[in-house]
Amino acid sequence: MGQVRETIEISASPEDVWALAGDPGRIGDWVPSLAESRLEGDHRACTTQEGGEIAERILERSDEGRYYVYEITDSPLPLRSYRSRLAVHGHGDHSHVNWEAEFEAESPDLEPDLAGNFSQIYREGLATLRDRLESPRPD
């Protein structure tokens, strides 16, 4: 079983961070490897920059707890299973975002490469999220 966990600190309120990160349909707005994303009910569809289609299902979501859990149900990736959790914590004008996953590759020898790829995607997405929320907004 492969595991990935990335965390970032953001100088913005948890409410502001959750307003963007907590909307599963908007993940394509801040994850650079995604060209677009959309949510219909509890089903999310993501298109990668390379044109790959990833189907996901939101399993659990809490505005009060500021987290959601999702799984990949179909993708071009060599996965048997993939379950991920995105959570926002903090107070005042400081937040941290945790993004973690457990997955099983079609073959155990693929797990290190997949873990590296997921970590990179998570780091780039979280950095973009931070940059969007910390950048001054034009009046």
C-alpha cells in the first residue's frame, strides 16, 4: 500500500482557504496538472493537462470540519485503489492544509513512482493554492 502526505502553511483564514480548497469541483482551479474539473452530485470528473480523464467520487465532506474524502473510480493510472483526504486547519489569518492518500498500484513495483508523482502533484497544487490566497487582490 502506497501512502502520500503533503502539508502547507498559508497566511489566510481557514474560512478563505476552505472557500476555494473545500469546493471539490474547483480543484482544477488550483492544481496545475489538471486542465479542468467539474462536480455533479458526489461525482467529480477531472481532465489532466495531457487529456486523461479521471473519475472520482466524493465519499465524505464536512464544512464544519473543513475536510473531504474522495476516491478514484476510473483513470488511466495503474491503480487498484486510491483514497484521499484534503483538510484545512487553523485559526485567525493562518491555516495549514493537509492532503494525503493511500493507494494500491496494479503492481507493487509501481508504487514508488506513483507516490513520487502524487507527491509532486500535491506539492504543486498546494503551492498554487497558497499563492492564490496570499497574493494581494486588485480592488
